[in-house]
Amino acid sequence: MFGKKKKPRELSRFEKKMNDWFTKHLTRISFTEKMFFVDHLRIMIHAGLSLVESLEILAKETGNKALKMVIGQITKDVSSGKQLSAVLLQHPKVFPPIYVKMIEAGEVSGKLEEALTQIAIQMKKTHDLTASIRGAMIYPSVVIVAMIGIGILMTTVILPKLLTIFDEFESELPLPTKILVAITHFMSKPVNLILMLFILICSVTMFLIMMKKSPKFRKTVHTINLYLPVVGAVIKKVNLARFSLTLSSLMKSAIPIVDSVTITADTCSNVNYRISLMQSAADLEKGIPLSESLRKHPTLYSPLVTEMIMVGERTGEIDTLLTELSNFYNEDVDKTMKNFTTIIEPVLIVFLGLGVGGVAVSVIMPMYSLVQNF
């Protein structure tokens, strides 16, 4: 009576390859998913499961197809007898070198669970740091976008109708009104708006290309960023927090200090910190202490950083003192980000007031002159 249900068509070999390619290259694996993977792997190993069993369970649990593929490949390679660290090294976009090195150190010392615990702690702190920065940027971003939107609406819709009264104005218009009329006439033409949008897109694209292709240009921009009011101080604190957190985690994993400093350089967002740390790694190979090497860059590393590292070098507890530094700067960045809206709000109000006041003065001044003439 009822027809048999058709079986779903099996994909061809080519279609399967295309699906796998799109999944691998276009499906994003979030930092939170990576964090849960490491933490769950640690919990399962602590519970007594073997590494292969833990990976098989995680492959079934994860909902992200790209991560499922990666874990499946890792499980296959580990099952064939390869070291976990060697396998993870083949997936640099998912597992950065810092975590691979820490796992490798854990495997060598027979303390893989401790290494995974250290990685989980670092990932959580990194996530919290990034979340506090992003959260603080939401308010000013929304306000700036709203100001730009209102400005475009005013100059393209409202002001053109309002300023028609000045077309028959016999006496000479004040300078602010002339400027406002010129801006309004320019913005009211769709061709000019398209031209401005095109120039903006080209400028942003060129800037991004230069940032990626030209190390000299990137270094110049990053150097300027360090001297910006308010923002420059935040950039320094964020880089110092990442530097101290990463270096302390790597040294706790018993990774040699030269390798630790080299890996740490890649985690810093500002290129000046990367260059300084690569120079410090070279100095360490020559026998120069880290604290002495960092003192060569007083604009990047405060005396607090260099002095605490020096004390750590003398007492043999550099990883502990770096952890203290990391906690200090993480808390400092968190407090700064929470107060960021309070700091930037007056600046936004001033800019908004200048814009509204400028328009008001430009409109009222000729009217006032007209009343006086009568």
C-alpha cells in the first residue's frame, strides 16, 4: 500500500572529497571548542582512559565537522603508534606550536596529564583576556557606527531640505554655513557616496595588504599604536600579559628557556614585542640573562617586569614570578577594559557635541543675520 522509502543516494568519491575539502577549509573551529577539547581530553586521561579511547569519544561528542575530521585523523595516527605531539604538529591552524611543545614536554617527562592541565589553564586565561577586550570594544563601536549613520542620514536627507532656504539668501553666508552647504551638496549626490565608499574600500584593502606584505610598514603602524593615548597603554598591558602567561606556562612544562622565549614571541600581537623577544632568545644563547636582555627595550618592558624576572633568575623560581606577573597584568587589563567605556565616553560625547554644535551654528548664524537686517 505504501511505497518503500527510498534510501538516500550515496555520494560519489568526488562529492565526498569536495565535502571534506569544504569542511576542512571553510568550517571554522572556535577557540572555545579547542579549549573544551583539551579540557575533556585531560579529564578522560585522569579518569584512566587510554589516549586512543579518549580521542575516539571526543570525535563522537564534538558537533563541529571540521574538528571531528581533525580528531579522527589524530586518532588514526596515534593508533598507528605515532606520538600525540608529532600528530598535532600536522594541524598548526588548530593546535598552535606553543601547545604542541607543552604536550611534547609532557610526553618526554611522562606527565601528559599535567601538561594538558597547564594548557587548559593557559587557554582559559587567554580566552578571558580576549573576551574582556572584545566586550570593552562593543560599546564604543556601536556608538561610532550610530554617529556615522546619523551623520550620513543628516547630510543626505534632512539637511538638503533644510538648507534650501539659503538658496535665496541675498547677503553672503557665514563660513561655517558655506562649509555645511558644500558638504551637504557633495553628500546628497549618490555618485559621490559611491565614490567615497569605493575609496574607503580601496584604502582599507591597501592598508591590510601593506600590513601583511610589508614588515617595515607593519612595524611602523605597531610602533605608533604603542604611543596612542589610552589605547597604547592597553596594548602594552595585553602584550605583557600574554608574554608572561605564555613564558611561565612553557617553563613550567620544562621546555628550554631559549625555545620558550622563541615560541612566546609568536603569541604577542604587537610586532615590536616579537622582535624584542627574538633578540632576547639570541642573547640567551650567548649567555646573557633574560632580564638584562629585556632592559634594552625600556619602552616595551617596565622595570617591574625586568626586576621580577631578575629576581626569578637569581632564586631559580622564574616560572613562579612570571605567573605572578601574568596574574597582575591579566587583572590590570580586565580592570582597564571594564573602565574603558567610562574613559572613552567623554571623548565620544565631545565629538558628538562638536558635530551637533557645528551644524546648529551653521544653520542659526545666517538666520540671525537675516533677522538683524530686518
